Amino acid sequence: MAVAVNFSTIPEMFWRLCGRFAGEQRPLFLHKIDDTYRGLTYGDVLSRVESFAYGLVTLGIRKGDRVAIIAENRPEWAISDLAIASLGAVDVPIYPTMTAKQIEFIFKDATVKVAIVSNQFQLNKIMRVYPEVDALEKIILIAEKGPIPEPDTLSFSAVMELGKAHRKEQPGFLASSVASISPNDLLTLIYTSGTTGNPKGVMLTHNNLVSNIKAAAEVIDFGPSDIMLSFLPLSHSFERMAGYYTGMACGATIAYAESVETVRDNMLEVRPTIVTTVPRLFERIHSRVMKQMDASSPLKKKIFHWAIRVGRAYAEAKKQNRTGFGLRLRHAIADRLVYGKLRERTGGNMRFFVSGGAALGKEFGEFFEAVGLTILEGYGLTESSPVISVNRLGDHKFGSVGQPIPGVEVTIAADGEILARGPNIMKGYWNNPEATSQAVDREGWLHTGDIGFLDPDGFIHITDRKKHLFVSSGGKNIAPQPIENLFLSSRYIEQFMLIGDRRMFLTALIVPDFEALREYADARNIRYASNADLARDPLVNELMDKEINKMQQDLANYERVRRFTLLEKQFSIEEGELTPTQKIRRKVIEERYSHIIESMYEGIS
């Protein structure tokens, strides 16, 4: 479906949408207050955006100034973003999980003038670096609990009140500001979460994002009847463009999850039709379902596995328009016995998921399609605003990241690297022309750093990151990601990282699914008092060894894991081991567990 209004900048999009839907009571945003989801209409949001924008003007914000947002997903995030954009200022979204030191670097690099923070915890981080950041003048606190004692800090509501007074003095200022913004003006500075060194500020213009929104809306069916559940960080380009801007541009309602941990419950409350997410969600749902099946009666297991086989056959036959009466009847029975109950866990109204941020294992896509839950996997980078390609409804291939979206060209370099070109490609890296010239060549091609190929139908297949390709000591090129995805389908494995660059053979660091291991241990009277006990237990390690050998039978010899170590705790964002979109930071983990890694290669000459 196309966008609901025509526009060339983000604030123009918002103002025109409000003009079209202002008379409707249908909410633009849903958020939870006192354990109940409540709506904000277009009129509600417009009033708040205007007041906050005028309030920022009273604080001295002008066109081109940088304003940081450090907050979890909530209406105030979007209100801040739209207000900043309406002034022609540049927002700098920052992950709430970042440390004070990381924030200090970004504030200094971007010369942030005002920071908007969600709560006292985030405010405390800012106050630790405040004396070191010369450009920072004011801090705005969203969540208020009594008076704000910190100097140069105002509440969100106080800024709104300042704005209401200023609007009376200059009622036409904001409309004039919106009209003066050019598509080529800078909209946002998004700092990439690099695995090494300091992050780089990706400069994205209004046109970069607008072109991506319109192209995505052409090939993905968003509309006014949709409810989208937002839980990926809005500071990440994928959620911001797909789950926020594109949903809004098509007139959808956006509901904010309370947190990542509450997504399961929030889906049941909101009953969304579309969710933008990362593969980790599907891995967890699949693992939970399979555990429950393993604990079920033999009859239930038999029915479940029969239903999955029928679902796979039906999905394949449907693509070829060959669903005969017998298959349709079996599918209807399976739907009543199995699929419908699984779909209810997502709220019962789900039309499709859009997955990005990391590679989705083919087996997960096929499993969820079999039960009537379609996953449209896409691909992109912050530097491409971010979408480069996506699978379409009725035209998708699991194991691929779809075909390029309209207006985006893709080619494969001689060394296998995926290159992309189009109006969505960034303006460059902030204050870093050298890095810009390395990322975008003179012909405008963005060098993605991903290795892959285009199949005969034009679908992109990614094999791995260019910098993550292993070269064994025997000279074999090994792509770790497909191997890792294979093992992640095991019910006993929660996280998996392959080791093997310039090594004689592959090893792995494995975070087990401790819930599954506890069930295994309890059934066999294995004694344990902690996760560490389970990870060290010989019988548990024997189980994992058998599981790994079973799963890697079809791999080439040089792709097989020879040794592994079970870890007692998960890799986490807080420890710097994962990016905010759950990607493994290999360098960090390799350094942290270097002694364990080296021990797996001891005795090998």
C-alpha cells in the first residue's frame, strides 16, 4: 500500500497526516498508563509536538542544532523527534543502554546542545559527564517524580508549558519553520554501534529517510487498519524507519511495549497485526513451543508434528496454486488443532512480522509459515536508511533477504561484497570524511561489508560479514553465521559463537538454554545447585556433544565444531557483548573469554 499522504520531509509528513486524520478518534499512539493501554489521537499528538517544539525554541534550539534523545520507546520519544525535526534541528538518538563514557563521546562529537532523557537513571549518567561537555546547555527529563534538583534541567511538561506561552506570541513560526526545511537538510545523526573503536555518526537527510519510507510502503502492506507493536529501540534505524515512520506514513496505529521482557504479554493485550522485530524473538518462541511439545503426551506430539508437516506442504503448494481439496481439509483440521492456538500467543490478529537486524535461520521462517505466521525478512544498514531489500507477501524465499526495494540498486563486487546505491544512501559520516570515502565510493556505491550473492530471481542471499569470514590455518574460507544459525535451532542452545579464524579447527562458546538443561538433569537425577554446576557436569556436556554431532552431520569436515565450552551466563548488551539488536560482538567476547578459547586449542601442535 502507498503512503497515506504525499510528502518530502518528515515534519511535512506528520503535519499532512494530522490534517487528514485529525477528525478521527482512532489513536496514532497507544501506551500503557496504570496497567491499561490508552490512546493518543492525531490531534493529541499534534498539540504536544507543537508545544514541545515551541518550548525547544525558548531554550535556544535553532535549525541545524543537535538535540539528543536517550529514552526507551514511548510517545515522548516520537513527540521529541517530530518537534526537533519541525525546527529543522538534528536529533541524535542514543541507546538507553549506553554508558556515561560512550554518551560523553557522542555528545562531544556531535556538539549536542540539549539532551532529552527518560528517567533519573539516564539523568544520572548525563550529570556525570555534564562538566566535560561544553556544548550541552540544557537537559529535559521526561519522567518526573517530584522537584528536579539538578541545575540546567527542566521537566518535559515544563518545556511544554513554555512552548504553549511562546506559541501565543508567534503563532505562525512553526508552520513557517516546517515549510523552510529542504529534503536535503540533515534530519538525524545516528551513531553506529561499532565492535571496535568509537562509533561513527551516520548523517541521514530527510530525503534519505523519505525515499526509504515510500519505497518500503510500496512493497509492504501497511495501512490505517493496522496496529503495530513497537519494542525494538527507536534509536535503531530499523525500528525508527519501519516500525515508526513507515507505519505512521501509512496511517497505522503504533503501540509501545512496556519493555522487551513484556513483549509476550503486550502482544496479547494489543493484538497487533504487524510487528517489526529481530530473529531472537522467533528463536525464543520456537524454543518455548518445542519444549512444551517435548513435555507433552505421545499423542499430542504426534498431532503437532503431523500438523507442521501439513503446514509446510500447504505453504509450498499455495505458492504453486496447487492446494487440492484433501490438503485443504487436512490444513483446516491442523489449523483447528494446532496453528490457531499458536497464533493466539501473538494476539490472534497477526498479518505478518518484518524481521531485520540479523540473519533469520531458514528453519524458523519455514516453521512459522507452516503455522500461518509469515515472516518477511529484510536487509539493510544504518548507512542505507536502512532498508536495501525485503521479501514480499506472496513472493518470498526463506534463507534470502528479499529483492531490492524500488529505487535501490544492488550489485556484487568481485570479492563477493554486496554494494548498494540509491537515494537512501547516507550523506556521510559526521566529521569523518576518510571513513565516508571508504564506505561510499566515487560512483555512489555503499560498500556494505556483507558477503553474498544474487540468485537468478534477484533475491539477495547473505553468507556472512566480510570481516567475519574465517580463514582456517589450512586455507579454507568459513562463513560462521550460517553454522551458528544451524546450532541455534537446538532446544538446548540459547547463544552460540563460533571460533576458528586462523585456527586448525573450529571450536565454540555455547550459552545453553538452562531451562531445558534443568529439565534434562531433573529427569536423570543429576545434582546441581547453579547454572555453573550444569555447565560443568560431564553428563550435560555429553548431551551437548551428541546434540552438536547430530546437527553438523551435513557440514563439511572443516566446518564442524571439534571442541566447545559451555558458559554459565548469557552474553548481554549491558556487558558490551551484544549490540542493541542482539548481534554478537565477536572481538569483545573473544577478548573476555580468551583463556577459555586458548584452552580448547591446548595440546594441538
